[in-house]
Amino acid sequence: MPPIEPTEFQPVTEDGAWRVIDGRAHAWFEASSHAAGADLVRRLAADGPLPDIDLRSGGLRVRLGGHGEAEARRAASISAAAREMGLRGDPSVLQAVDLVVESTDPATLVPFWSTVLGYRPEGDRLVDPWRRDPSITLAHHPEARLLRNRLHVDVVRPSDAVAAAVAELGQVPGGPYGVLLSDPDGNEADLVPGSPIPGGHASDWVAAFAAMAAYPTKTPQETAELVTAVARSADGAGIPMLVDVRSEGVLVDSGKDMWEAPDGPLEAFVDLAADIQAAAHGLGLAADPVRPRFVQLCLDIADLSAERSFWASVLGYEADPREGVVDIFDPRRLSPVLIFQRIDTDDVARRRQRDRIRMVLHVPPDRLEQRIDAAISAGGSISRSRPGKTRLRDPEGNELELVYAP
């Protein structure tokens, strides 16, 4: 492996919990339950506006707005509160997954992707206003893509939002499921309409691959009250939930496929969703019917075993244990699910083409060597390396960019 020149890196605090990833200070604190993490949310809400927090049954990720002096002081305060509550930081799990889309004329792609995803432009990126799903960087490439990409995007949004997006784009969805849309370069996205959870007891919730409900809030204290109620209900039901806390509000998510059984919705989950909805209404909160969104990434491959091994290794993901399911997922469910779809092995030209969409994995510099070693051990190779970025190829030539510049 050629030598890597890591960029200058300095943890935000001296306690070892924090790292700078893609310009923001991140920390992950292990917790024994939703409620243990919610206690930290409530503590932070008493001090003022909340940072972005992703609460899970086993811990919570905290992300600040940057990594300057003000953020360093805030990070130190958050770490001190976490230590008082017995929450231990683990920086080894910190990362972020984004996308790059290349085009001969990137500006022409902005209307499509911002409309399909409900994103907003920020510089050369399109970003999720609630900072949950992968951003898209639009980059210039001198040559047009000739064949279909092997990487594409699945998006699930409420049915009204899907209908509005399709009407705005003026396209007739196609593909085998009637949901496929294409940008001006032919890059593809499946835009899937979500639907209410059957039964009528949780009308705030939108369900497709995942079931979720979003509640805007007005104050940090209101946010903390809802998070506490959600945590209590989820722990009581014994169902792991994704509780994403933002200054704008709270989005509660089942995680992909975790809300249903083969023959329909899990009764215990429907009861939990109804309890969470009742708690939100009891606080005077109304659901945002447009905000829920599920995004997953799909990769066309020939050799499932080799490809799944590579991507699970480099992303730190786990294989879905269910029979017949080929997904891999972030065990803390902080990054998007990656699914694999078979490609015709005789389609040599498409397999050799360099895609115009690729994943970007942001990691702290002190974790870079570990990720590169994992990728090479799983059959990958280094395509090129320069300060701040290393581009990898999987066993079939699909690209992943490791970005480790603060």
C-alpha cells in the first residue's frame, strides 16, 4: 500500500470522545437504553438549543455545527455531562456516508435531485434540511456517462410528497415497479410512495421500508419531553427505535423492515407507534406529514459474496441475518442501508464503466489506516491517494472515496 499523508488532525477535546468529520465535531456515547440517552438530551436541553442528536437503544451520536473554539467548549461541556451520567464515548464508530454525482453540467441536475429528495442547495451540495440522509455533492466530469450506473438510490416519501415531486418534474415514472425517475444525465432514483400504517391507530406514521413520524417542536424543553416519552415507551415495549433530535423537532423511525412481520405489521410496533403519537399529541404537537423520508443505496453486482464482504468491511456494516435478504446495514443505524442487486455477468461493458455516482465515506484520520486495511483484505484496491482523500475500488471496480480531512 502506498504511504498515506494524513491531514493535520486535532481532537476537539482531550477526553478522546470527539472527532472532526466533514467539518463537524462528532461524538458517540454508549448508553444502556433509550432512557439513559434521553437523560442526556434532557440535561442538554436545560442549557439551551440542542445540537443534532441521534438516539438509539445502545447510545447516542452528538454532532455540533463545526469544530472551532466555541464548539470545543460545548463539546467539553457535553462530555462532562455524559461522564457524570456514566456514558462512555467511543470514537471508533464515528463516520458519515454521502454521495457524489458527476456530470458534464452539474447545475442541470440540481432541480431533479432537490425535488426527488426534498433537499436544499448549500454551496456545491444538496443537503437534507434535517441532516439525516446522505448529502449529494455535484461535481464536474468532462465525459458523459454512456451506460447505466451500477449505483442508484431508493427514496421513500409520503404519497402526497411523491405526487408533488413527480408533477414538478413532469416525468412518467417507469421501471419494473413504476417508480423509476431519471435526472437529465440518466442517473436513476426509485421514488416510492409511503402509506399509513394499517389499522388507523397511528395515523401520524408513514410506512414503506421503514415506519416513521416527524414532530416539529418549538423549544428544547418541548423536544426533551417528547424524547423522554418516546424513550420510555420504546424501552417498555422492548423495541429498538431511531430517535433523531434536531433543533427543528424530533423524527422517530423504526429502521428498515423492523416494524413488520412477513404477514403484516407487528402488533407490538403498532401499539408503540400509537403510544408515541398519543404522547406527542398530549404535548400539543402535530405531525409534519411531509418530513418523513427513507433513503437506501443500491449497488448492482455480479459476485454477491465478494461484494458484500468488501462493503461490510470498509463501511463497518453487518449483513442482514434474514434468509434471502442481501442488505448490509450500520449496526447503530446511523448511515444508509446498502442493498445488492444482481447484474448480468455478460454485461461486460457496463461492469467496466466508471460510474458517475459514488459513495463517500467520511472518517477521522486516526481511523483511516484501519478502513484501508479492511478494504484491501476484502479484495479492494487503492485507485489513488492525495492529502485528505483516498479512492478505493471494490473487487468489481465500483468506487468508494474515503475522506479524512477535517
